[in-house]
Amino acid sequence: MARDEHGTAELVRSGQGQDCENERNGRQAGGMRIMLVVKIGGSEGIEHELIADDLAELVRKGERLIVVHGGSALTNRVAEQLGHPPEFVTSVSGFSSRRTDRRTLEIFEMVYCGQVNKGLVERLQRRGVNAIGLAGLDGRIWQGPRKDAIKIVRNGRRMVLRDDYTGKVEKVNASLLVSLLDAGYLPVLTPPAISYEGEASNVDGDRAAAATAVALGAEALVILSNVPGLLERFPDESSLIRNIPSGRIEKFLEVAADRMKKKVMGAQEALAQGVGRVVFADGRVERPIRRALEGEGTVIGG
């Protein structure tokens, strides 16, 4: 982990992939350790009211939290209603992602930064939590390169898509987030991020949450979705994989279905850079975060 003159934490790549110097035991925020980053998925079925209840209870107990959220399902519906339906593409490495042209980015910002973000902030404020909603591009909270072109596979053929507004997070403005926490706010973050050239870019929320957990020295990253965790035979919820040793994550990429692959990659990146454990947990139940911390779901590392 390196920091620039603005206090931005930069994720450093080594020959083994992303790496960082060992700040884990000494890194603190305002004299208190950042305990937890919670990522709330954007799929149908996730219970925001129950999640807000749990977040409020954790804040009342004095926990220091960062919240990251998605909004994919609502974005898809709004895009359809606006006559610009979503398009999903598959990369040459087999990962599915949203094709983000400029109009899609505008719709994305409308939903993620608007309705979903402010809806979560309102729920938390109603419960006495002084939440503040920000996008990753605000204050350059999440910064990284925008991809000039993406290579995809369509109908068995390799293609290059240009004029796409997707990117990845390489730097996290940890000093800004710590300042907000020290002032008594609960940051509620959402994509898009900002490119080095100052352009908004759609980034994967799970991997952005992982980068945030690394930058702030989080003890745990909890990723809530509309399934109870990583399923060996998706969508059979009885096939829940309860524990994954941190050294065997790569093997479980094979069983991760569709969007879950990005979550597994995010977990791998977080653990490799000092986060204590990652839990994939159910965002449809009461006390979802505390249940995850008690070991429900898929626990990786720890």
C-alpha cells in the first residue's frame, strides 16, 4: 500500500498480483481501527430495511463502518423504461459485465447515485444514523484507469468494443473517508469511480468494496446478496459452501456462477492485501451483517 501527497491509498501491483506493505496491525483511523466494510448487492430481493436496521444497531454499538452498494436490478428496469435497454457482454476471460456507453452511464448515475443511494441514506437517517451518500467520483474516493476498449466474445467471435465507460479502482481516498468517520458520518458509497483523466467510469462494486477494505485496514468485508452465500450448485441454496480457506479461493472460481465470480475475485484481492476475512451472506434476512460476522454464509479466510 502506498499513499500519495493527498493521503490517497494506492493499491500496488507486484509480480504475484496486487500486494501491499504490511500496514494491517498499525493502521488506524482517528485512533480507532476501521472494523468493517459492508457491500450491499443490487439484485432483486435484497431487504434494505433489514440491512438498515442492522447497520443502525452496529453504529449504536460504536462500530466504525463503510457501506458500499449496487443497484443493477433497478438500473435494468429504468433503462428499459427509458428506451435504452441494458446490454451485457462477456469478456474473453469469461466474466459478464454491463456494456456502458455514455447514455447507459447517465442512467447508471441516475439510479445508483440518485434513487438507490439516497434511499439508503434516508433509511439510515430515519434510524438516527448520520449517513452521507457519495459516489466514488466525489472527491476522487475511487480512482483508476478507464478502459479505452474492452475485448469481448459474442456469438463465438472475439470483438473489441470502444467508447465504453468502464474502469477499475487503483486508488482510494482513505483520508477523506477517515475524516468523515471522525466527524461522525457513515459514508454510503456507490459507483461510478473517476478516471485519471477526470471521466466517470463504471466499476465493479464488489471489487471497489474490496479495495476500500484494503485501503482502510478493515478487519472484515461482508458482501450481502440475494443468496445465502457461494453455492456449489446454483441456484440450489442447500448447496451452500460454508468455509473456504484463503489459499484455495482460486479453485472456487470454477463453481461461482455469473456475477458471483466478481465477488470471489474481490474476496481474493482483499485477503491478499491484509483484510482478515470476507463473508458472502444473505441480504434477505434479519440481522444480516451480525449473522455474517457470527459465521453464517460463506466465510473466506479468518
